[in-house]
Amino acid sequence: MIHKTVNRSADDHRARLSSRRGIVFYIVIAVVSIMGVFILFYHSFSKQLAHSAFYHVNREKLRNYTEVILDSAFNTIQINTRDPNHDLTKRIISQMKSSALDNAAFPLEAPLFETNKSALLQGATLDYTLTGRVFDKRTSSPTNQQYYSGEGLGTFEIILEASLKAGSKELARCERRRQFDIKTVCLVSNYQKRASSYAMTFPLDFALLVRNGLREFKEGYRGQSFNDGQKLILQDQSSIAAARRGLVYFGRADRNNEDSRVFLNTSDVDAQSSAIIPALPTA
């Protein structure tokens, strides 16, 4: 009787141990599964974060590159449009004269960026297309009076499409547009053609505004705005008789005839001429 009781106790002990081992096994499996899920989630999140950071870095690089291109193009436009015979100036005037409000874009240049392109990119490849156009303009006054041909207020738009690449793989791509107001004016107009149009500079056909430029220049920076530092203009008067040099002509700019000229000569040492020169404001 005692022998049977001992055997039954041993069997119960082994059963309890086996049951505990099964529970521990399932707990271990659950813990490992949860850790595996967390590891996979962390790996996926880290990979996505690295990809997002890589994308944002390349996008910021491309934004900085395009900013340099747009600044270079704008600076080039400012320089080239100082020359009325430059091709860019002629294109803008041609679009200002056309009846279309939405003109076709024409290619622009960014020489400053091209000069420093290799140093900026540091091995990367940047493909871009740079164009510009006059897409909006006002060729009449608020009272609906037409301006002189070619004159007007407009909006010039610079269009830039760029993509940053590493080999054949495209890292980032963008399209940027920069707009700014422009004004085109006719320096000398034909008074016979102004019957149906209005030239903003028409007073210059009837009067010449004389200012004390020498005094302004001597005062310092106030005279610098009247002188282009990139160009030196020398007026050769050797073909003019000595007695007629330095004379200011008053009259119609398109009809500079000898018999219709009126002259006025001014000098700093001449008290009579200095009296007719308007005084500059002191404030």
C-alpha cells in the first residue's frame, strides 16, 4: 500500500514539472516573438528614417543649387539689359510689343553658376533648363490711353527645371519660378507718331532738365548712382569747333537741325549762369 502511494507521488511530480516546462516554453516563444516584432519595427523605422533624411538632404542641396542659378540669371539679366542692342533686351522688347499676354519662353544663361559648378556639385550631376518670358504686361494707362510702341509695365518670369542625379539615379527634382516687375521706356520718341499713343518720356522732347551734376558728384555718394562703374564714357568733341564745345542743345531730339538750335552754356565760375541752376535741398 505504501509502495503504490510513493509511485503515484512521483508520477504527479513529473507531470507538474512537464506542465511547468510547457508554460515556460510558451512564455519564451511569446517573448521572442514580441522582441522579433520590435526588432523588425525598429529596423523598418530606421530604414525609413534614413531614406527620409537622405531625401531631405538631397532636396535641400537642390534647393540651394537652384537658388544660386536663379540669382545668377537675375544678375545676368540686369547687366545685359543695360545694353539696348543686346539680344536679351531685344527679346524682352519684342514680347512687350506683341499682342499676346502669355509669351513663349526663351533660354537664359547663368554664367556665375557655370563658373563655380564643379566646386558646388562636388561630384554630383545637375541637369537644368533655364528660360524666361514676359507673361503679363500693361501697355495702356489707367485712363485706357495706349503707351508708345514698346513701352509698358510688365512681369518677367524666370522658369527653372532642375534634377539632381548620382550617376543615372535621380535623387531630387524641382521646378521653380521667380517673377519680378519690369518697365520698358522709349528714351526718344517720334512726336509725329504720338497721335494715338502716349510716351512716358514725352517731356524730354520739349525741355531739357539741367542739374548741377558737378556739385552732386563732389558731395560723394550722391553722384555715384549717375555713373555706371562697368562703363567709362568719353565724349570726343574734337570735331566740334572750340567756340561751340560744352554747349547744351535744347530742341527736338529727332530734328537736330543747325538753324533750329538754341544753346546755353553754364559754368561754376560764372555767377550769372549759376543763378539759373536750381539749388539742391539741404535736408
